[in-house]
Amino acid sequence: MRLNPIVRFAGSKLLRLGLLLLAVALFTFVLLSLSPIDPIQAYVGADMMLISPEQQELIAQRWGLDQPFLARLWDWLGQLLQGNLGISMVFNQPVIEVLANRFQASLQMLAIAWLISGILGLLLGIASGALEGSWIDRAIRLYAYTLASSPTFWVALLLLIVFSVSLKVTPICCAAPPGVLTEDVTIWQHLHHLLLPALTLSIIGIANITLHTRQKLIEVLHSDYVLFAQAQGERLWGIVRHHGFRNILLPALTLQFASLSELFGGSVLVEQVFAYPGLGEATVQAALRSDVPLLVGIVFFSALFVYIGNTIADLSYPIIDPRIRLGGNLEP
Amino acid sequence: MLSISNLSITFTQYNQGLRRKHLHVITDLSLDVQAGEVVAVVGSSGSGKSLLAHTLLGILPTNAEYTGTLLFQGQPLTQKRCERLRGRAIALVPQSVAYLDPLMKVGHQVQRVAQLNGVSPAAARTLTHQTFQRYDLATNTQRRYPFQLSGGMARRVLVSTAVVTQADLVIADEPTPGLHPDVVREALTHLRELAEAGRGVILITHDIEAALQIADRIAVFYAGTTVEIAAAQDFSTGRLRHPYTQALWRSLPKNDFIPLPGNQPNPEQLPEGCLFSDRCPWVTPECTANRPALRQINNGWVRCIHA
């Protein structure tokens, strides 16, 4: 059966995903149960003083908070399995809807940042690796090390100061100009607001990919097969084009998909600085205002997102590398 | 066609901070190769055989420096000329399949070599096809990756990379180790055929028996220098000139099977006089005073004052 390995692979990945989500669910539930957040107080907010203890008791009963720990856990897991993530207190909307809206906004930013950092990182890494030791290599490395060691929020603030405050070429916050209805926002206004956050996020991602690509290319350039290519009269850029690119593409792709998790983490900080209404910004709000259902939803979603990124990286190996794809199989 | 005289290579290394040390890996090496002949370069590992190949192709590491005269077709072989000639006039047949790009189909790799020789892509495809056919490699071999080749197939593909060039000089670096005797014989035959076609072939090996099967002349390297250049028949007729070559010959299983005690000198601390003096049965005080020059005796060359 030709399909068998793929089916088995997908099956094992799905099983692992299920186990991962279960573990995430258990940990989140236990941690939040032990946390000092009082769900009733978080729900009622400042009006807590106006509510009698009897009324609080009633809410607790209605929410099942008077039940023992295991019963609550069981109840919650049951709802989770039916796809019910609860209702967000901050947005007063089902958590699923909040996640969908917010992720849509974040996705555009993540996609732009992911593409820019991938392509620029690869190009810079190749230039720096091929010209190892030259001033170009040194300049690129200096840039990469500096960025790799700068905190994301600081870079975001710096860009905000330069481009939005001093040069006034980009908007200072949000996803749309103030006072404009969501329906009336043009695509250009939208991209204009997206530009700086996406740029910040990609600048952070570039450093990592550049340094990895550089290292891998240097390894390739010191290999026996590159020595032989030189003996055949191949020049530096011919070697990079015919042998280097082919051999660094695989690790670069893996890294690119694995970097999704870092981008996702970075987006929390970047969205906060630019007040961009994405998933990252929602995370901060949910945490600050003790919105337990939304927080749990986001934790779940990010686990899923990162897992998918890593799985695509895993899958790309057997597809791209003939040594894995064909194995020892001699039939072409 | 190729003439090397008094080639010396020094490596500069830094150890423990900034202490510089010089390694004299090749000292006063001489060799000449004519068109249409196979010259075998024989020596144990560390005698500088592969470095000679790398020098001729201009692919020495950057911390290496060399002195001496290299003449190829009458012109000095400078680094610039090396870079222009390598792959075109001088070709390498590498040691193993590890010298092929692991992610490129072998047919494509051989084609690329032909294209680097100025052949058009279409002609390169035809040339590759013809060469593979000549070496009994099935058409689908072209679509294989290096890891899918058997030892014998790999050897034939590696020879093909030299055959598709117009190279006048082919350097085969250790083409035989770890192979089945039949494959060894086949690989050697292919090299002999290259010489019959009028090319000069340098066969670098540590296996004297393999070298004797196809070589016209044999150059014996010891500690980075040429100790003797003898015709192939000098070995069987017992007309060897240098004590190291004689010891090497005696150490073969089919002869006396007597190993020579001791090791090659460390390239950091070469002896003042003859490089072989500390292991030589004929050693006299003159040997340890000065390095002997290469002398011509009986149509061969030897670096020994007692020969």
C-alpha cells in the first residue's frame, strides 16, 4: 500500500495533538483553579460591594463553583469536547468568535512578517555565508546579533518613535484610522496600519534565520562535494546556486515553519505596543482583566497553531529530501 | 606535459592563542607526467599524496603556502591559471561518492561538469548519455541520487565526470580503497583507457599492487618528498634504488611480508638531513648532515647518496 505510511504518519500526529491538547487542558484548569482569580469578582467587577453574599452564593451555584474540584473538571472537559469554550467576559461574546475575529487580524500581520523574515533572512544568510570573513559578512552578522539580542517591545517602540512620531509616515496605533467605521476602511488604510507592526515582527525574525542559514551554508561550502565542484571549475556563485541553495533549503524551510511559534510570541508584544487589535493584544487584555474563558481559549489556540507549524516542518522533510523520501529504495 | 620540481608546502597553524607553528607537509617534491602515461604516486597516509592533487587544482586550504616550480604544458601553473584550467585541462576523479552533491541527481552532476567545459546544455546531455552507456550504466542511473549508487556504479559515475571533460591531465585520488577486487580491477582499467586515449593520468594510491597493474612509472613519496621514481618493471626485476621503496616492496604479503619498523617523521620536527635517515638500514653520518638531492640512476630517479 502506497498510502499507508502517510496515513500512519497523520494518525500518529493526530493522536499526539490530542494528547497535547489534553495535557494543556489539564494544566490550564489546575493552574487557574489554584490562581487567586475569583471568577465571580472578575465577572461582577467594581459592583462587587453592591452584591450580597447570598447573591454571590447563587452565582457560584449557577456556575457550579460549589462543586468539588474533580466534578468541575469533568464538567468542563465535557463542554470542551463539544466545542464550547465559554463566553468571554471582556468582549461579551463567545470565545470562539473572539478568537476567529482576532486571529484574522493577526494572521495578516503574521503572514507578512513570516514571508519577509523568511525571504530576507535567507538572502542575508546566503550573502553572509558565501562571503564569510568579508566586511559584508561582518556587517550582516553585527546586524543579526544586535537584533537577536534586542527585546521585541524595545524595537517596536524605537520604530514607532522614528516612523510614526518623528517622520509621521505611519499611523501611531490601531488597525484603522480613528472615527472610521469598520466597513468604510479601505484596503490601503488597512495595509498602512499593518505595515509597521508587521515590519517590526519580521525584523526580529530575520536575525535568527540569517544566522542559521549562514552557518549551514558555511558547512556546505567546507564539504567534500564543494571541493570537488571547485575542482570542476565551478565559481563561488555557481557553487552557491547549484550546490549551496539545494543543500540549505531543507534546514531553512524547517526553521521557517518552526519560527511560527516565535513569531506568535513576538506578536503579543508588538500588538501591545502598536495597540493593534489582534490575538496578542486580546491575550494581554484577557490576562489583565481575569477573563478566564478567553485566556483558556487563547492558550488552546496557540498550542494548536504552534503544533501545526512544527508538523508542517516535519512533513516537509520527507517531501523535499530524496534521501528520506526514497530511502534505500533503488527503484526510481 | 606536467613537471613539478622542488615543490614545498607549508601550513601555518595557530595553537594555544597566538603561537604560530609551521608544518612542512611537502618538502622538495618532484614529479613529471607525459601525455599517454599513467604515473602512480605511492606512499603511506600523511606522505603528501592528496596535497599534491589539491595543489595542481588550486584548492589548497588558505593557510597553506607553496614554493617550487610547477609547469603545465610548458607554462608556469599559477593560482590564476589553475583556476582557469581546473575542470577543463586538469580533472579530478575523487575518492568516493561523498564528493558528489547528495541532493543532486548524478546525471545532472555529470552534465554540469560538461557544461562547465563550455558544452551547450543539449550537447552535455548527449555526452552524459553516451558516457553512461560506455560504462554500462543504465539510463535510469542518471536519475539516481548518489546515496542510491552501489560501490561499482559510484566509481563509474566518478570516472564519467573526468571523461566528459577535455582534460589532458586526470588525477585519480585513491580510487580503490574498500572496494571489491573485481571493482578495483574495473576502476583501474578505466584509468588505463584514459591514458590510452592520450591523456596523462596521475594515480594517487597507497596500494602498490594496484599501482603496478596499470602504471608505467611509479613515484614513491615519503614524508612529503619523492624518494624514488621507478619504472613499473623495476619492482619485479629487483632493480629498486631507494631503501624505503625496497622495504615497501618487501612488506607486501606476496613477498616477504616484513614490515618496516618506525614511523614517518612528524612534519613539525623534520630531521636535518635525509628524511628517511632515522629508519634507514644504510644510514651513515653524511646522511644526517645534508638532504640528498634527486639523482638519475638507470633511467629512474632516487633521493639517496648510497643508491
